[in-house]
Amino acid sequence: MRCSARFGHVPSLRETRGPWRRSGDPALPPGPVWCQWATPVDSRHGENRINRPPVWQDAGMPARLRSERFVGREREIARIAVALEAAADGHSRRILLSGPGGAGVSRLVDESIRRVGRLAEPFTILRWRAVAGRRGEPYHPVIEGIRPYLASLAGPERARVVGPGADALSVLLPGIRGRDRVDGPRQLRVGPDRRAARLAEAVLGMLERASERRPVLLALEDLHVADAATRALAVFLARVSRPSRLCILVTHGTDRLVRGDPLLADLAAIIDAADPPDRLELGPLTRDELADLVAGIEGERPTASLLLLAAERSGGNPLLAEEILAARREMSGVSLGSSLDELVAARLALRSSECRRALRLLALAEEPLRREALQSVATAFEAGADGLPPRSTGRPRHAADGLDADLRAGLDEGIASGFVTELPDGAIEIRHELVARAITTDLLPMQRRRYHVAFAVASAKRPAARARNWLAAHETGPAREALLEAADEAAGRGAAADQLALLELAMELGAAEVGDRGAAGLLLLETADVALAAGRPDRARAYLESAGARFGEREDRARLAGLHERLGRVARMLGDHDRALSEHRRAASLAPAGPNVLRVHALGSLAQTLMLLGQFAEAETVARQAIQIARTVGREARAAEGHATCTLGIARAWSAAPADAIDLLEGAREIAAEVGDADDWFRATLNLTTALTLLHRGEEAIAVTMEAIDRARRDGVEAVYGNALRGNVAEALFLTGRWSEAREAIRLALEWSPAADAFADAAVTLAMLEVESASDERAARLLGRRLLELRNAPDPQSVVPASRAAASFALWRGDLGDAGQAAELGWSMVRDSEDWVLAARMAATYLEVQAAIVADAHDRRALPELAAARQRAARTLSEAERILRSSGVPSSAASRGEAEAQLVTARAYAARLNGRDAPVLWDAVAQAWEGVGDPYQVARARWRQAEASLPARDAREGRAAARGPLLEAVRIARELGAVPLLRQLEELARRGLITLPPLPSGEAVGEEILPWAIGSERAATRLVPTGPGVGSPRPAPTNDHAVRHDRSGSPGAAGAIVVPSGRIAEAFVGPPQTRSDSAFGLSNRELEVLRLIVQGRTNRDIGERLFIRQKTVAVHVGKILSKLGVSGRVEAAMVAVRLDLLPGHRA
């Protein structure tokens, strides 16, 4: 029987003549290859398989499915080389690697790991791979990656690497807790909402300590099928840019992302980091790379027809190209224009029934299986069958490797045909998830259900896998039970997001039927707590509101009190302070009378909310009640007593007698340390530093904060608590004129790319630094972003500083409209508050804005605007003075120092806008700020004093009076780097004919806070030093590596592959890849002839045009046909056009 090897609509794909003959093959006669009936023989038992379709076979063709040689991706390899070189030098690097399914992302990771393994400098290689079958098991890739690594270390080294994270890591590896715990002071216990963050920091700390001995390459693969906890850990690792010898590759598939996929939010968080990772997205292979791939699989250079087939049918996707070549090798008559699913299904049909059964079991598992596990699933599957499974032979077989005879034979066939791969640890899996999905597409519904039931039965010890398969089998009862078990398992690992998803799915399957887990209301309360721990306060509020309707006030009074206390905390987190106060009052009224823990909690939460809203007098009263009841209850309420003591301490700091505030806050820290509560200890520390700053004990406040940061680092919770502390100390440093130290504190915080809530104080201080240092577009972006964040959860302690920064920025830019809006927003937050410190600060800013509005209205003769601004200013000043009087704090008290300076500043602006500006007023302002110790405010006051001095009747007297204050202001502005203020001072000196001293040689005013902290727009101005076409928009390493010329000889032309230099990078990239001849070995003359063939010219026309004889033309044409492997001129013209062999030709 003669077989035509035409596939699809590509003409003449019969592989003929010399190009297909390998060296050493016997000579074949010209003409097509014959198609024969194939009867393969089992390699072990020699039985002939029967009832097999015809297989197209070339006697010399290799049976490989994939190329052993790595093909293409030179640009990506160069980028990874740069990251490895930087990591080895102590500059951590992160790469986000993505691509559609089958593009070769995993193959690129494989190749990178192989090349790292051959480097002279050894790397520690960790590979954490997520699989879909383990999606419901939190941290499974992390556990499987950490366990063998730690097991390979000796005891002392293992203890060093684990470090202070032993307790956190013990939830993943229970054996760590006692064996590898580091001696030292007792660590504090974090709350449920901080457990995941602490675990993430423990993992990062372990990686950083491991990198101290040798650099670490971590590959976290297939994030698109990972559980929520693993994704959160990947986000954390990809955002942190601390110095370390760590290189992280995070991979995900782009074709699996759809609207609503949680990975989209995770990717957005990664990209939004202060120093975002490099991003590499794999595209299709080029024609030349595809030719190399085909040559690697087929064992020889492909003909033009074969390359055209692979290129057009695969679209450059390596996986699809491999399947096309496999189908071409195994089948005839199949349409290779089919999809991947159809190609796999067609190849699957050629396999024996035993092989198909084994492949379907592996495909539905969606994870690597050991042979014993495969056998247990197969046994469970056959237990529900009516008879024995079909066999393709009657000959006896032998069981081996834990498999029955038929399953072993089917698995061996799957491995031989390239469907199954065996991992180094002995597990087996389908070679690609898309191939696995294609294998399962032809299953009938009843077959699919039987398979899932078998998997559920075989997964007795894995509740998440059991739940997934019971759900797929539409068995809701067993699925619900398994989901609740899986939720408990997730809770044990601290994976609140996964626990929440499992609980919600269980309730969806039947919330009313919860069996022995209690009533539906209790399940809703439990789920609300889980949602809070997962960082979903909006979801927690919905569950709490739903649960509230299921409890009666008479019979469930205590339970309702706890529910409303939770609702108050949730409302506060969401920025609804009015509702928070209402819910906490409701909780306090419902709490049982008499001494009990619930009443202490309710009163403590109410006192905290009152304190945060600036209602200090009532907060103090409620906090004292809570402390009194807690002491009556005893040890059980000790933690709640510490919480209430902290609230009382900060409320007393704002009172008329703040002397005992420090002792109260120190006592709160002692109680928190006694009970081991990290949240309360760090909260008390933050409040202690705030109180010390208020009492003008700034150096002591800074020392306390730095000590607390050291403890956070020692306990492994630096990311959890250290960044909030750094925000506090940065503000204190900024207010005392230590701007460079404030910048350093913010830089250290930004290395963690902290979340908005942890970075709130530092973000405002960073905005103020940018505004007063430059007032440029960076400051605008920072302020705009911070104000948008605050719009969702407005809080006076955050909104007032941000509003002051926004007003200052608008004034420096001359935008009085924006300045007025910012001032109104800030004042609205404190108008009805008892927080006299914030009120004084905001009043000074408000009056400054109104003074600028009055000056502008005066210049424009806009009398109504001028009168309205004066009226607003008078009203605001009066309200601010009332708030300070009502505080009861005497003006001579130390805590009133800053507030008095702010009030004196506001009064000076009030005189200015009413036309009574005088140098003596601003001299008093400057002296007040000197007493406080804020040099920047002193400089601003001296600026206004100089302005008020210059309009004197005698110009000489005015200049003389202005010179001293102006020079003092210039000196301070230069020392601080306050560029906007310095511009105004220089302009004032120019107008007043006052000569300013020159800057010392080599000095410059102003300091860039962080070269990459403001966002990707700014980072885009710097490239990784790998040359155009390879570099990415991110900062270069400190020790910039030189870049060699690209391999074509041109020094870094755009789009060229530029080889990074450096010992590690050069060894990683290796020698240039030998590439297949893209022109199929055609000479320049043959290309000219081919171009004329494409135009439809005859041999005579070609000879006349090229001035050669027709016989010579015929020789050229014959060589062209032979080199292209085509049968005639038409086919040669077709492949020349479609493979773009003739640049510049237009069809």
C-alpha cells in the first residue's frame, strides 16, 4: 500500500531523496517512503500487540519527542545571567517569568538550573513547584522544597539556617520546633492575622541565612495552580529587595488567567513593589529557533516543507511543534491543522487499552504519583467495575514495581511513547499539563465520574484531594465533610485565605447541615474570624451581620456582645469610625455585668476607638473601668488589662497631667511581654514613642524605637512590625531636622515593600520629605497615591499629615485651589475632635493657605474672595484656640510646646492676611520653634521675618533687618536640602539686593531619597547593564558589570543579544549556540534564482536576467529543490514566500 504523506493543506510533504538520508543509512531509491503495517513487539515479553492501525515509519527516524538540546531563549538567558551575577555579589534579584502553556517556561527553568549546576561557584538550588492536584493543600510546594534541603544539613548548620523562624516554620515542618530552635529570650506570639506574614518572613530569613554560605537560586514554579498561601508567600518574596545573595524565579502561565482569577491581584501586588522584579514573558519561537528544535528532535536539518509544517501549524509554540512531529511520525491521514487536544487524542487512540487506562489515571491526578499510589487508584477504579479491564493481548505478564502486570505494561508504553515522564525521585506524571488535559477530553461523563470516585477513595488521608474529587463526582455530602476537614488542616498551617475558601465552599454545599460542628450561626462567626485573619474585613463584616440575625438578644446576649465587638473592629479597619464607635458601645452594653473577660474586652475596644477618635476624656474613663474589672478577674484577663493600660497611657499623654503616661505605657509593655502578645507589645511601643515625642523627649523616643526594631529583627517579625516602627522614628527624625537619617529609615522600610497599612506613617513622612526637598512629580505621585488610599479608610491621624503635605505641595507649586481643598479636608477631620495636637498643626497650615489666598485675591482685586478667606481664617483660629483651651493642658506644660508653636504660627499668618504683618511676630514664631527643636520651621519663620522686614520705609534699613533672618534661613535650608524653600529665599535675596554666600565647592543642595522607591515611571530611566534589547527598567547593581559586544560584532545595537560580562554571567551564558542555516544552505546566486522562480520566471527568463545559460539555471534549480526538500518549482516558491526566505520580497 502506498501512503501519501500530505498533511493539512501544505502541498507535497512526502519526505524524499537525499536530504532525508542520514549518514550511515543505506541508500534508498528515489520516490516516496512506503507505509507499512506495524506490529510492535513488547520489549519484555515478546508478545505481538494486535488490532493496531497503520503507522507511518521511517526506518532511520529517531523516536524522540523533545529535543535534548536547549533551543533559543538567548535574551532570557542573558537576563537570568545578570540576575545571578548580581545575586552572587549580594544584590538580591527577582524575575517574574511567564508565558502561554507550552511556550517552554519550565524548560527554561530546567536549563537555567542545569547551567547553574555547572558553574565553578556553587549555588544552593531550591525548586518549589506547584501542581494542580495539590491546590487545596496550603504551602505544599514550600514544604516539599524545604524538607529535603533542611534534611541535607548537619544539625548546627540546620539550626543556623532556620534561626529565629523555627516556631513559625514548625507549622509546616513540625519536627523543627524543638530540634532547631535557637536559644535566646522568649519570642512574642503574633495574632492570627499576622501568622502568614511571620511565616513568610521566616522563610525569607531562612533563604537569606542559607545564602550567607553560598548564593541561592529559588525557582517557584507554576504560580497559576498554586494555593492562596503559596501565592501570598511568592508575592512577599518577589516584593522584598533586601541585600542578600538570593535570586528568585517566579513562573506562571499567562493563558490560564481570566477575569476574576486571584492570581491577577497577586501579580498586580508584585508589580506594584517599590523595586519591582524583572519581567520576562516568553513568546513564540522564531523560524530559526524552530528549525533548531525540529533538528534536535528529528536528528537532522529539516527540509523546507517540514519546517513550514511545524512553523505554520504550531505558531512557534514548542509543545505543539513537538506533538505535530510526533503525530507526523506515528500517523498518516490525520489533519495536522488540528488543535493540541485533537492531536493528543489521535495519538492516544494508537495506544493499547492498558496504556490509555494508565494515562487517564495520571492525567486526572493532576500531580506526580508514585507507582504505589497509581496502583491504589487503579484498584479503587476497578473495584466499581462490572468486569475485568480490557487487555490488548492474551499472553501472560508479570507484575513489578508495585504495579499489576497490565498497569505496568501500560505505564511502560506511556513512557516509551513520550506521554509520561519519570522524575528524579521516582514519581511519574504526564509530561505537560496541557497534554494531561487533552488526554481527559475524550472521557465520557460516567467514566469521568468513576475515575474521580476512585481518586476520592484512594485519598483517605488527604482531605483536600478527597474534597476536590468528590466535588468533581458531584457527591456533595462527602465533599462537604472533606472540605471542613481540609479547612481544619489549612487552619493548622496558618493559611487563613485557603481556610476561608474551603469554608465558603462547604457552606455553599449546605450551610444548614453542619452536623456536629454546631449551628449555622457559629459557623458564620468562625468564618468571620477566618476572613479577618485572611485580611478580608469586608467579607468578615458580611458574615458577622448574617450571624447577628441568628442569635437572640435574650438567650445569646454574651455571644452578641462578642459579635458586636468584632463588628466594631471591622468597621474601624474599613474606615467607618462612626459605626465602629456605635458597635463598641453596643458590645459594652450587651456584655454580662460583673467581672468577666468579655466585659473587659468590650470596654477595652471601646476605649481604644474613643482614643483614636481623639475623645481622650471618655477614653480614659472607659479604660480605667476595663483595668479595674480585669484586675478583679485575675490572670485570665491579664492580656486585656495590658491592652486597656496601653489605651489609658496614650490618653493620659494628651491630658492635663501627662506625667504618668510614660509609666502606664511601660507597664503595658511589661504585661504584653509577660503574656507573650506581640501585637500589644509593639502597639504599646509605638504609643510610648509618640508620647515621648509629645513630651519633647525625642532622643529617648528614637532610642526606644530602635531598640524595638532590633527586637523585631531578633524575633523574626521585622516585616510585620518593624516597618511601622520605622515610620514612627522617621517622623521623629524629620521633625528634629535629621532628614538624612529619616531617609535611611524609610529606605530600610521600603526594602520590604510593605503593605499600605504597615507603611502608613513612613509613607506620609516620605511624602513630606519629597515635598519639602523637591516638590516635583515624585512628590505628586506619592501624595496622590496616599490620598487615594486614605479615601477608602479615612483616619484623622493619617489624613491630617497627608493633607498638610498636600497643601504645602500645592503652595510651592502656586496651585491655591488644591491647597484650599487639602486644608479644608484636614481641618474637617479635627474640627470636632479633642486631639489638640492635630488641631494646632492643621490650624497653622489652614491659616498659611488662607494667607496665600488673600495675597492672590488682593493682587487680583477680588474683594469678595479676600473677605471670605479672612472670615474662614478667623473662624478656624478661634476653633483651634477653643480646642486647646478645652484640653485642660496648661500652655506651660511640656506637651503643649509644639501646639503652642503651631498656634503662634497660625496667629502670625492671621496678622499677615489682615494686613498687620510684622517682623516681630515672625521672630517670636522662630523662637518658639527653636524651643521645640524643629530647624525647618525655624527657617520658614525666618523667611517670613525677612519678607516682613524688606518693605520698610528706608530700603537700607529694611535690607539690614532682613539680612540676618534671611542668611539664617538659607543656611538651614542648605543643610536640610530644602530646595523649594531655598528657591524662595534666593528669589527674595535677589529682589532685596542681598548677597548670599556661595555654596562650598563640590556641594549640592538636595538629596534624592531613593533612586527606585517612587514607582516604575522613575525606575524606567535606569536599565540593567545588559545592553539594549536585554536590559530591563530597574536599577543596576552597585558594582555595575561591563557588557561585551553582541555576537554579531556590533556594540549593543537595539534588539541585539548582548552578552553580560562577569565571571558567573559569562559561564552561565556559555558559548554562542550553533544555529541552523536559516537559508537552507542556499548560495547568494541560488537565492537570486529562487527569487525569480517566485516571480514565475522560466529558465530562459532567469538565464537572460542573470546572464547565464539555461543549463546552468537548471543546475541551480535542481540544487534549490534538493536543499529545500521540495518536489517542484511551485512548492519551492510557496515555501520561500511562507518561510520568508527572500527578505524584501512582497507576494
